Amino acid sequence: MKSPLEILQQYFGYDNFRLEQANAVENVIAKKDTFVLMPTGGGKSLCYQVPALILDGTAIVISPLIALMKDQVDALRVNGISASYINSSMSVYEQNETLNQLKNGQLKLLYVAPEKLSSDNGAFLKLLNEVNISLFAVDEAHCVSHWGHDFRPDYLFLNGLKKQFPEVPIIALTASADEITRKDIIKQLNLQNPLVLISSFDRANIKYFVQPKQSVFQNIIQYLNEHPNDSGIIYCLSRKGTEEMSNNLRENGINSAFYHAGISSLERAKVQEDFLKDKTRVMVATIAFGMGIDKSNVRFVMHADLPKNIESYYQETGRAGRDGLQSEAILFYSFADVIKLRRFAMIEGNEEQSELMLKKLKQMSDFAEMQKCRRQYLMEYFGEKHDGNCNSCDFCLSEFETWDATTDSQKLLSAIFRLKERYGKNLIIDFLRGSKSVKITDFMRSLPTYGIGNNQDKNYWQNLIRQLLLNGFLSESNEEFSVLKLNEESKLVLFKDKKVTFRKVKEQAKAVIVAE
Ligand code: ADP
Ligand code: ZN
């Protein structure tokens, strides 16, 4: 029997396994269940393709991406591996032919869409009982979990696999799972004592930038003009947004196309193909675009609107730089987007799900607002340690000066204190700035703190409040209208003269001005 490494070299032409591939392969060959969490582009496919060539029988690969099955299978065939796929886009005749090959034991790998398992009253599952199956690979495994960001009901049928085929190892693979989702995948698929392999999520060749969402279009045009040879993806929240952006780009002479779930599947396939073949330079898309896209030379991924959570952000930015060359991820951030997405989250799903979505949204906005290495934040989100100072995110590349905010913080906190912790930030700021607004009562005007903050503008105070909240010097209530509350730290600042210092950007690193 050939070793995994020999198979890798002989069939795939690679010298070495990378990340956790070797461990995954070993475990599957030992017929044990395996859970693989690996970033997009990490090389998940080989984790089941190599075992499929070593074990007897046919590997059944469940993949939701019909468009990609063909590419995967073609690539395997080019390498001399007998592989095929079955999905609803094929004629009955073609499907039967493939099923015959399966029955005759002629296939090393068979790719199927998840709905195949549930369709025709489980006819396919019955057929599987009659063939020798080497392993089940569940690709994009987060689709089985409600906690993931892309739940697909068809995946639920997969929870019967283990019962029906207790002897067959299952390998679940995903690029996208936090701890709750990870546990849920293992539970939903009934994995028995699985080996859990988590590869580093650090994509060293991607630089991360967050920029204020202002003059977005001009910024993008400037960027594209400064990087004339680079191709990339711009994500927008709405279908209409993608069309407008793409049309605008075209009017400015940029070769671009838009992609969203509202265009016909024929058109989508064409748009995607043109992008993959470098005929389209810029793809403006909703999140419908890109799952599993293997275009190696995506040099930038921009988010014109805020993603809903870190998983999506990470997965979408992860489409940049799959060839290992320097690439950039640029997020245009505004708090208005957070408010918009909050509204969506509140009406989507049940109460528990809404709450989780809100929590994830908060983590996303924290990422954009925090004064911290972006890479460190991402790594810690996925449960990895990182020392910061990555030297390749806007925070690490910017120049800072120390900002002693003690006196202004004291003014702000004492205003909150004087107003008995009953108001939200807008009123507090109006009060501090000595506004003549009708909301400021005569009583409020009579207080000594009224107007003591009129040396700074509204933005300044908003920013200070945000920094105090983020750094635990201030709290807010979780009511419909958030009310600012003092906490122990606030009291130390207010009554014990505790110093409050932040870092203030002296010179902001921007994606558009970073030299290649
Ligand atoms: P994923 O499914 O994790 O996004 P793929 O399995 O599509 O990633 O692999 C991404 C790319 O990396 C592919 O082009 C693949 O051929 C390549 N690759 C995978 N493993 C290796 C390896 N051990 N050595 C070199 N290239 C690899
Ligand atoms: Zn950094």
C-alpha cells in the first residue's frame, strides 16, 4: 500500500502536506471520524481525496456547491483519478450512468449535492447500502448548523448517516465555525469521538484595513487607479447596491460586473466564469458570490457595507491572496450600518437566534472600532493567540500619539452622574455642549456641568464615549434606547483621578496610500 505522502506526490504533484492535512489523512485512513477547520484556501479537499485513494471503496463527498463539483471532478480526472458527481442539473440518463459506475465499484470519489440524500424517498441512500463506501466527506459542514451563518435544511438529513453506516468514517470540513457551531456540527453529524483539527487562521499575506465609510466610491476609484493591474471583489449588502456600484465603475472606465442571487443562474455562471478567467476585473457582489470560488489572483476584497459577523468577514476577505501573494482587505465602516443590521437581526429568526446575531454583529463592529491590531482581533476571535504588532493592518501601520483623555472623561462622567444616569449619549453630549435644545430642561441648565464641554464638537464626544465604552470605563444599558451608566472604573476616574489615556491616530494608514 502506498503512503499518503506518495499518493500526494504521485497524484497531486505536491511535495508536502500542509497545515493539518497529514493528521486528517492519517485519522481518516484509520477509519475514525474527523473534524477539520481550515481557512479557505488551506487545502481541505486533499484531507479526503488522499484517503479516498488509499482506502477500498468509493468516497462519497457531500458538497452544496453544484457549480464547483464539476471543476473538482474535472481536476481529479486530469490527475488520473476516477471521480464523478451527481446533481439535479444532470439528466436522468446521465445520473443513471453514474449510479451504475458507483454500483460496479468503478469510482474512487463521488460528489453529491445534499438534496440527493433526501430526494426520491431516500432511493440514493438505499443504493449506498449496496456499495462499498470508503468514507463520507461533508464539505462546508457549517451548513448543518443553525448556529452557522449559512444553514441549509438539506444538510439535516446527514444526521442519519452515522446510524446507517456506523463503520464508515465521516470527515467534516469547514472554513467557518466558531466554538458553538463546531460543537453543533459534531453533534448534528453524530461524529464519534472525532479528532478535531484546527489550522491557523492567520492569512499572513492579507493586509487588513478599516476606513471610515465616507466618499466610498471616490476612494474605490482612487484605489483601482493606483492598482491598475489588480483584480478583486467588492461586497455590497443589497442587490441594488451591487448594480449601482458596478454601473458607476463602468461609467468610470473600470471593467466590472455585478453578481447577486436575483440574476438568472445562466447569467450568474457566465459572470462568474468571466471573473475567474480574468475577463472581468472587478466583481461587485452580494454575499451570494464566492462560496468556494477558487480564483487565485484576487488582490483585494473590499466591503462597501458592514458584514453581519466576523465569520462572514473572514471568509469573504479570505478569497483574497489564495496564491500567497500580498493582498488587501478593506472595510468601509460606519455606525449607521450597525444600526441597519441590528434592525435586520431583530426581525430574523427566533429570539435566541436574534440575540446571537446581535452578539455577532457587536463583535463585528468592535473589530472595526477597536484600537487594536486587526489581525490579533481576528485570531483571538477564532481562538488563536496572537501578539499583535502584525505590521500589516491599518492599526499597526498607523502612527499614533498618546491622547490624555482624563479631563474630558471626567467632564463627561460627571455630566452622566449629575443627570442621574438616566440618559443616552445624544442628550449627554447636548448637555455638555450647552445646547439650547428643548430637551435640556431649566433644571439641567442650572447645573454647573452644563456647557463645560463646549470646547469640543459632537464627533469628539461621540468618539470619546465609544472609546470609554470599548475600554470598560463606561457602561450602557441594554434597553431599546441605550442609557449611559457609570461603573466601578468610571468612579475611579471621577473620584480617584484615575488616568484615562488612549492612542490617537497621528497618521492613518490607508489602503489607498500603501505602496505595493
Ligand atoms: P479549501 O477547500 O480549503 O478552500 P482547496 O482544497 O481548494 O482549499 O485548496 C486550495 C489550493 O491549495 C488548491 O489550489 C490546492 O491544490 C492547493 N493545495 C492544497 N494542499 C496543498 C499542498 N499540500 N501543497 C501545495 N498546494 C496545496
Ligand atoms: Zn496588526
